[in-house]
Amino acid sequence: MDLIFLLAYLIPLTIIFVYCIMQFSLIVSHFKYNAPSQTQNDKDLPLVTVQLPVYNEKYVVNRLVDSVMQLDYPISKLEIQLLDDSDDITTELLAAKAKEYQEKGFDISLIRRPERVGFKAGALKYGLETAKGEFVAVFDADFVPRTDFLKKTIPIFQDEKVGVVQTRWEHINENYSLLTKLQAFGLDAHFFIEQPGRSASNHFINFNGTAGVWRKTTIADAGGWSPDTLTEDLDLSYRAQLKGWKFEYLRELDSPAELPVSLPAVKSQQYRWMKGGAECFVKNAKKLIAAKDLKLTSKLHGFYHLLNSSIFISVMALAFFSIPLVLNTHIFSDYHTIVNLTTLFQVNWLILGSFYWLAFKRKNGSFFAFVKRFFMFLVFMMGLSLHNTIAVVEGLIGKKTPFVRTPKFNVVAKTDAWSGNVYSMRKIGWLTWVEGLIALLFLGMLFIDAQKQLYGMMPFHLMVFLGYSLIVYYTIKHALFEA
């Protein structure tokens, strides 16, 4: 039994180690990244359709539409589709905006489906049936694109093999709170290091659901938008690349967006991303491995990319399987050779630290500020591990749940209030109470660690305790007391 306890701890530790090695390879690759070519004669600009999928977004739709209408692109070659599935005042706001810009000569239309079937994927698919553009740009409701967005992305499609151009997300409310700072910290590593690393090595990358442009024929060739996963963007990305289409990543062009300001909203977003990633793994992993014209390293990276969200299962397992080791300290002496080898896994911290530091310093952050932010980010993600593990498991076993939108608040400055927001999630579910019990469990483990002088376990157990405590605190605060 002792050996089983030890192996149960070592297996997730090894999985996390392999994950870190994959991230290290992306660190190395990202240094080789070169921005794709962006030269084109303005007279040859193609017709572009901009799709704006919207569902109950009354706080941000005016900002979204106004920013899109400022795009520096010939009005005669621009079509705007307001893909509205709303059942509140959002529809009236969009109708007024459509009329306003139609009177100014813009080709803008409010498109309503008979039924909200397939959620966002269904809306995008429905809009494509009448889209006039050779290329299709997509923006979610929380985005405020730069005026030169199309002028910098469309020229890249002169290479007829390019099917998608994805831009980097930026954050208009990053400094609003600790919660927004931690989200930005994690997203920046993805957009500054991970995406460039995959692009530089010609590994599969993904369209991030928004702030990107598709060649319309690419969507059709890959089988179109499908609602059978919660991350329709990742799914279509892999199907398109398996068809041989090339994806380009444009790190130099940032696309500003609003980060969720409440923890319930963050949880809904994380749930969709984690479960959708697992669903895409089930759907596409076998096809990826079986692909004949794909190099082995790209298959390996693609496999782990699809499996990324499953890392939370290992984090959960590592935390809970550390408990029997602490309660049975003789395991450390009985298997001291194996236990000593686990010190090699301390390199995980160095790899992860480098991964996030390289992104953080690109925004001129100091090393001292990074250390604090990195620690809090790890704590935050450990606190989300149970929530995200449940989402991943549901995705892997095929449990279907509806697409839950992430509420937008139009909160940018610290003085902005979101009290009374009609989209706020004011419910405290059973999971929050379980997370509270886990926090108490690992508080107890800290006392046991100290009593048994297992000081090496204390930092990890402290981070787990702080993580779950932080999640419970913010969940209750934002559900009951809001800002």
C-alpha cells in the first residue's frame, strides 16, 4: 500500500514535469518567432465581413460597434454582421446602431436567427450563409479592435495557404483589481510566449475565438463551425490545420479587450475553456496522431496542446495524494532513493518561472513585481483546480452542458462600478462549500507538516490552502456583495 501511495503521488508529478518540458521547448522556439509579411497595395484590398456574435451584452455593444466602425478600411469593401441572439434590450441597442451607421453608408445588418441553436458556433455559421466577404473577422462583445486591425492582418493572406491570422489580446482593465491582474498575467504568457513558440516551430496553434481573421474557404473546407464542443474555435482550428491550412500569429498587433471583473464570471469562462479543451482532445487527438504529413514533434505538441486543460487533474491529484505521504512518514525513509529523485522535479519551478517572466518583462514589469505576481498566480490556479478538474472530467467523459456566456460589465477604471449589473452571477453553489472544506483540510495539513517537521511539504500545502481560501473569498464577495 505504501508503494501505491508513493506512485499515486509520483504519477501526477511526472505528468506535470512533462508538461513543463513541453513549455520549455516553446520558450526556446519563441525566440525564433518572426512576424508574417504585411505588404499589400491598398487598391487590391478584398471584401471583408466582420462578424460580431452577441448574446445579452447591453453594457458593451455600443462600445463594440463604434470601435468596429472606426476600422481603417474602404467602406465599399466592408460588411458588418451583428449576429444577435439576445432576449433583452441589447437587440434594441443594436438595431439603433445598425440604423445609425446604415444612414452613414455602411453595409451593416442586424441578423437574428429563428432559434438560438448551437450558441456562438451556430450564430457564426448562420451568418456565413449570407456573408459577402472573402475573409471573415470575428470579435467578441468585450473587444475594442485597433483601427488598423484589417490593414495589418488582411495582407498576410496573400499567401494562399494561410487560412487564419490571429492577433494578440491586450487588456483594457488589467489594473482594475488583483483578479484582473492575475488573468492578464496568465493570458500574456499564452500570447507572448506560447503562441509565438508554436508558430515559429510550425506546430498547430489555435484561433482564440476572437480578434482574428479567417479565409472563408478555410472554414468551409474544414467542415464549418460545429457546436459539439464548448471551444468551437479550438476545434475548427485543428480541423483546418489537419486539412493543411497554415495559421499565422501576429504578436505585434494587439487587440484590446475587457477582462472579467467578478470571480463567478471568471469561473464560467474557465469552465468553458477547460471542458471545451477536453472535448476537443476526445474529438481530434486520434486524427492528429494518425495524420501522415505531420512531423512527430508537431504531433507531440499538438497532443499536449489539446490535453492542456487536463493538467488540473494532475494538480488536484498531487495535492490530495500528498496527504497519505505526510500521514505515513516512514514512506520517505523506506523509499528514500525514489523520494530523492523527486528533487529533480524542482526544475518545474524554474521552467514555469521563465515562461511567465519572459512574458511579464515584455510589459516592462520588474523582477520583484514578477515574483509576487507569479506566486499569487500559482495560488490562484491551484484554488481553481477542483473547479477546472470537474470541467475537464465532464469533457473527457462526454457529458454535455450548454454554452454559458461570460458576463461583460464595461468596467475599465478603478472608479467604475458594477453594482446592480443584471448579468451578475449571484448564486453560491455547492462547489464553493467544498472548496472551503478543502481550504480547511490543507490548513490542518500545515499543522501536521510542522509537527512532523516535513518542512519541504509546507510551501505546497500553504499554496493550496491560500488558493482555495482566495477562491472562496472572492466567490462569496462577488456573488453576495459584488465589487
